[in-house]
Amino acid sequence: MEAAAMDKTKIRKKGGLRTMPFIFANEVAEKLAVVGFSTNMLIYLTQQMHMPLAKAATTLTNFGGTSAMTPLIGAYLADAVMGRFWTIAGASLVYQVGMALLTVSAALPQFRPAPCNTAVAGGSTCEQALPWQLAVLYVCLFLNSVGAGGYRPCIVAFGADQFDESESAERARTWGFFNWYYFCNGASMLVAVTAVVYVQDNVGWGWGLGVPAACMGVSLAAFVAGYPMYRRLQPVGSPFTRLAQVVVAAVRKRRVDRAGEETGRLYENDEMDAPISMYGKLVHTNQLSFFDRAAIITDGNLLMTEATSGKQPPSPVPNLWRLSTVHRVEELKSVIRMGPIWAAGILVITASSQQGTFSLQQASTMDRRVAPHLSSFQIPAGSMTVFSLLAMLVTLFVYDRALVPLARRYTGLDRGISFLHRMGIGFTISVAASLVAGFVERHRREAAAAGGTTDAGTAPLSAYWLVPQYALHGIAEAFNSVGHLEFMYDQAPESMRSTATALFWLSISLGSYVSTLLITVVHQWSAGPDGSNWLPDNINHGKLDYFYWVVTLLQVMNLVYYLICARRYKFKPVQHHKAGEGDDKSMVELQENV
């Protein structure tokens, strides 16, 4: 315990607000690199590597799926083996190598097939990429997936680690960190989908991928530069092993008399749990009481160690596959309790993912002139997401500067409102976004029919009609995604926060997969005998508004499910240790409400 206390005192001398410029600079540069790399990649694969559209889409889907799974591996390495700092640094370096290699392959013509021959009669002929050229491309994508796996789950948790949870003032700054982290994230994405994409389309792919690669280098340099000031928590072993030990111990004792589950008789060992409870230990709860059996002491659970000297008597050591402490049992309970709330966030991503598919198709059929009576300049259909990003950024700024101080007066919470309330607001706004999208689509289709552009041409309706649905999705993300991230970080066991952040990113990936599944089901279910369906290639002949309203209905059901789960959710009770004045004892603060 004394060693742990000394380590904690040493850690407290570092971290704080002074580390934020390094972490935010790292995040901005990294997001510029990643989004600038991925946004236009489909165009690069089809136009530069001459991939068929289906193969290019499959390649990117596989890349996205791999990138979604690797964060779980990265989180395990950070929590159990390497620590967050070295996991982020190593992953960023791998990312840098992958992007540099891709930049070289884009700049040097020998890494790409020859340009298409447009002089032949009947169209152009394009050579397919050679196997070794594709191999280079796949290695680049794989390295980027590995880099994403180490970076994504760790950077948020590492940033929040810089604030000492045992001090209320420091803990309050943690919630501001999540807002500003997401603000920096959105601002860099806004630059990436405008400036970087412009370079790729108008200057060239060498520069277009070189800029993201250079940003990745800046990201790594900015992060490493703050090394002397960071609070770096040490890895404390595999969290999955500890969870498995609790389950095994509870199952082995399934027939043990429940009288032993009285709180005072459950096994606790503060010294053994010190490395995984630096800021406070979890106390017993009555939920999921089956797992309490793992903390009941029975014969053979405690082993007597041999005395190595005559100064100290032998001390009992638990066989962790037969006996767990209350803190470790509550770690498992916390993870299980988080599951239903975590799952509720998936459908919100399913709804917002339509911005990159059907909303884009809507925009491509509408009048996208910035000022119809003054200029012929058109907003690219893919750039309509700018309105979503702008709405998210404005909401985050107003939320942090105005809403939080106002709400704090009434709730007494440092973060203004609890993350469960914040997520609920986001869910509600997301429902409104899908509902509005359906009505706008019906109006767009009627305008196309009235203007005679059902089969071809641009509907006589401004693309600005799409701004409300894009803006509502951006506002919903500012509430839901940040609240979801706060929830995962705060309610996860202290030793599993990288893993919890990885689960946040996994929910985003699953939301996209659910969207794909939903589209497939609706496409098949709505198919008529004449081959028509709600989602044809020409959306003017479909019923996209019905699809949006199906999504709305699913979200309403999801909102009801979430409200039930949130109402029944029990926050993890933590004894936050505060150093007492004049002695080494600790004061206890029981966290019941957040």
C-alpha cells in the first residue's frame, strides 16, 4: 500500500491542463490524417488503381471491419501490457509507416497501373493493377488498421487520465476534456473533408495523401513532445483474466450457502487491489448477487505463503480462480450493467450513417448552387456533411460555455447534466432527424415529378432543404456521442478504461453494419413482382421516405428501451480516496449520483 501511495503521489505531480495542448494537437493532426486518407479512398481505388467498384467497396469494407476489431486488441495491450502512452506512440508510428508507404505508391507511377487508354474506339481500356501493386496497397491498409487499433481506444482515456479523480476540481475538468476533445475531433474532420479532399481532387494524389502523412508525423511528434509532463498509469495485468476468474469462482461456489454473502463476510484485500484501484475501490452492491459467491471464503481458498524472513509472519494469499475480492466482483458487475446502455447507442449510429449514403443521393439530385441567382458554383454532394459537422461544433461550444454553467445551478453536477440525460437528449434529437428526413424526401420526390426530372436531371428544389436533417444529426451527435463516451469512461472499472473506449468505437462500427443489414432487409422485403422496391438505384422511383420512417420507428423503440435501461441503471459506487490533512489516512466519498 505504501508503494502504491508513493506512486500515486509521484503521478500527481504530472498531468493537468498543461498536457492538453500536446494531446489536442496530436488528435487534430491524427484526425486530419485519418479522415483525409479515408474520405476519398474509393475514388483512389477506382480511378488510380482501376479496381471495379464492387471490389473497391469490398476492399474498403474489409479495411473498415479490420479497423473496428483491432481497437479491442490495442485496448488489451494498453490495459494489460504496455500502458496507454507506449501503445499510442507505437500505434502512431505504425500508422505513419503505412501512410508514408501509401504516399510513395501514389506519387511514383510504377506502383500503379498505367493510365487508361482513351483513344480506343467504343470507350477506354484500363489495365488492372498487378498483384505486387495490390500487395503494396493491402500492406498499407493493414498497417493503418493496426495503427487505428492502438490509437483509437487509448487517446481519450489517456487524456482523461491527466486529471486526478481523487480531487473534485480535477474530476470536474475531466468532463470539459470530453467536450473539447470531441470539438477538436470535429474541427479537424471539417478541414479534412474540405481542404484535404480539394488537394486530392485538384492538385494530385501524391500531395493529397502526402498531406495526411505529414499530419500523422506532426501528430506523433506533438504527442511524444509532452512525455515529461504526462501522468502515465502503469498496466496492471489482463482485465479479461480478472473477469474470468470471478466467473469461474462464482460458478464453482454455486451451491455454497448464501448466508456467506453478507457484506461483512465477503473477502476484501486492499493491498492486492491497490494497483487496480488507485483512485478508489468499488464497494458491494446487491445487484447480480450470484457473482458475490466468488468473494465468499471457503476451505482451500486462501493459501499460506512461506515466510521469507523472521520479521513477518506468513500471510494468506487467495487462489484467484477460487476466491475474488469484492472490488473484482464489482468490476464484473459494472461491465455487465454497462452492456444495455452501450447497446442502445448502436441504432443512433445506424440512423446517422444514412448521411453518407441516401442523404448523399438526395443531394446529388437537387439544386446544389450556393446562390442560385448569383453564382453557378455548386456544393459537392459529398460536402453536405459540412452542415452536420458545423452543427455539432456549434452545439459543443454552446453546451460547454452556456448550457453546462446554467444546468450546474440546478443539478449541482460538475458536468451540468448526467451523461445518461445527455444521451437521452441525443437519442430524441436523432429520432427527429430521421422523421424530418422522411418528410423532406417526400417533398423532394414530388418536386422532381412536378419538374419532369424523375428519370434524369436536377429536381427544381434547393439542396438547402437537406440542411435541417444534417444539422439535427450533428446536434444529436454532440449530445449522444460525447455522453456515450463519458459514460463508457466513467462507469468502466478503473483498470479497463482503454477497453471501454474500444467498445465505444465498436458500437460505431456495429451501427454501420446494422445499417447495411437493415438496407438489405428492406430492399428484399419491399420488392414487388415488377422488380420495384423502396430503394432502387434511381431514388425518384422508390420510397426512400418510407425507409426513413422505418428507421424513425426503430429509433422510437430504441428510445423507449434506453429510458427503461437508464431508469433501472445503478451507477458504480466508488470510494474516492482523498488524502487527509496531516496524516496518511484517506477520506471516503461514495459516488452514487453522476
